[in-house]
Amino acid sequence: MEKFQEKNLITMTLDKVDFQLQERHNFNWLKQLGSVFCVFDQQDSGNISFGVEKDGQKYFVKYAGAKPVDFTGNTQDAIGRLKKSVPVYQSLKHPDLIKFLDHFSTENGYALVFEWFEGECLHSHWSFGGAAKYTNPKSPYYRFKKLEVKKRLKALNAILSFHTYAESQNYVAVDFYDGSILYDFKNDEAKICDIDFYRKSPSVNDIGENFWGSTRYKSPEEYELGSPIDSVTNVFNLGAIAFGLLGGEKDRSFSKWDANQGLYEVAIRAVDEDRSKRYSTVKEFYEAWKINQ
């Protein structure tokens, strides 16, 4: 069922879960996967995602083909991007990445199916936008930052382990940020959930200053058309993530850093504006990181 809302948005209902789109869309294909228990409809990527359950098993379904509320691009481009991500998930299977299960075309789009992970997104802008992310005690990011350093280091080790593996498979991370990190507060486990834009190395910035990524974590070369996007770029991204999870995010002063000085020195070298002064590989960065824990 659907009904028109202000701004010509449409509210759709699947298994008692409401969500909004810019125009109606046929989701009958979802029934074969199970009952919908949650919807993530506020992404600007062109994807809409669903939590579904069937026979006691939960799955995460990412779909392109509809027009989510915040999507301003071309639907066919979104479908193309999601299709291109399939070999990335197939190539980079890893314990610290959500488990990829299946993919298929629908009448009007494309779907990827993953094993459900009971984690919360550290950048859940749909629930805790703006300042609320940092100040609301219910925000996943706020709660994560209140965890003891040991638990946060374990999460960072998972992130660095995965990206060391991705590097060994000749992939570079693109658009990796805290919105790509899920954290299970009950079991103190972190997983990466979104590697759709990762690319084979070598790669270059083919977009310019609007290259994929969050301004909180992008390196200087991710603003410059034609610049290399490589392991040295990823070292910066991951160093910036370390400051996001252990420090003052864009305020990279030691006074805001929660871990030891050795780890601070490793992280601050990683985010040097001068590429030549960073670690040359993610593996080298991770080795230095492990030594200083």
C-alpha cells in the first residue's frame, strides 16, 4: 500500500514497516526472502536496504532501483554501481566484513543479500544527525566513544586487519568512513558493512574534489583530480578513522587522544598532509600500530 505525503513523497508499507520514496516501487520480490522488520531509507547513494527474517534467520538486503528520499542521481547509475560491487564482496571475504550471500536482478533493479549482523552503525545519521551523533547518550557513536580504550582498540584492529587483507588482494578502499562500521555492543564486535566503492589498484581520483568519501576522513589527494588513490591514501583514511574512534576526530591534538602516546605518534604520521611522510602501505601502518599497543 502507499499514500502520498507532502513534497510528493510516497509512504510505502512492507510487513507493517513504513518507509518513504520519491515514487512508488514494486517490492514483491522481497517476499521470497522473508518478512521485513526494518528499512534503511535515508541513504544518498541510491540504495535502500532492508532487514528481513525467514525461518528464524535474519538477512540484510541492499537494493538499487527505487528512488530513496535523499537520492538526487540517476537510478540506472545506482544499479550499475551496486552490480559492480559484487566482485568486490566476492574477492574480499573476511571475518571482519559482513558475510555476502547472494545477488540477483529484479524487474526494476538489483539486490545484494548479506548475513545479518546485530551491530549498530557508528554514523547513524538517520537517527542521530548533526550534533546528536556526538552528544546524545543513545547515539551509537557516543556510546562507542564511552567504551574503554581496550574495546575500541579491538574494533580498530578488526578494521586494520581487513584493510591489510584488502591491500594484499590489490584493492584500495574508497568511501570508507564511520558509516561503514557496525558495532555490536553486546558482544563487543565490530564489522565493516559497506565496501561498494572499493577499487582495484592502481587507481586515480577520477571525480575531483567531490570524490567519494566523508570530509572527516578524506586525504588531500581525494580532493584533487588525477591524484593517485592507493595504499598511501588508505593509510591516511585509516589514521583519520583512528582519530575518529580514539581521539577528537578532526581535532588531532594529543589532548583529545584516549590511547597511549606511541599509538598517537603512529596515527599522526598516518594523517600527514605530505604523502611521502606517511607509511607506504596499510600493512606497514598496521605493523607499527600493533607494536605500540
